[in-house]
Amino acid sequence: MTRVLPAIFALLLLARPSAAFDLVLEVPIPTEGSEVKVFLEPPDSETALHLAAVYRPGSRTEKREELGPFGPDGMIAWRPAHAGITRLLAHDPADPGGSELASRNVAVRFRSTPPGGILIFLFAGAFLFGGAS
């Protein structure tokens, strides 16, 4: 038993990821159309990672946008094109498999309240409270 624990510990150390990256945003919830800075931590100048944004990930209307490489300081400016859930991912463009090295889901706000949303809200409220009375 005393020899098994060091072996397990050694295997766990070897199995950990060699380079762990994280994506950090300048503001936690960006607004559609407003520029926000995205930082790669720690900065990686060896592989020149690129950033991509996937709008509405996992849905049938999913749209991917390549944003380009991170700068030498590990920063890139991003202007969200669509409101809603967006998945940011850092990847190596030279890797044919396109493996994600870091990713983060971000909620992007609308620029202003959508008029269609207000109409749906009023209609639903009238329908629900009208039916209750």
C-alpha cells in the first residue's frame, strides 16, 4: 500500500494538462456592438493562438466568427455582433483538428430593449391575466 500511493500521485502529476489557458474579459457582460478587450492568461507568444466567437452555440442558428490572433500581450479587441449567449474559444490555427485550448461562455446584452420583446410581454400578460379574470 505504501508503494501504491506514490505511484498514483506520480500518474496524477503526469496526467495534468501541460498548458492551461483562461479567457478573461474586460467587462463581465459586454453589450452588442460595443468593443471589449479579451485577454488570454497567461499570454502565449509561442503558438500565436487565435480567438473565435460562436454565437448561439449548440443551436441550429449557430454562427462562428474568426476574430484573429491574440497580440503579444495576450489581448484582442472584440465587438460582439449579436446579443445572446456566445462561446469564446482560443485555438491554434495550425492544428488541423481545431482543438480548443481555452473557452468561455459569455452573455451579450442587447443595445436597447427590443420592441418585439415588449409587445410579446404585453400580449402574454394580457392573455394570462385576461384568462384568469
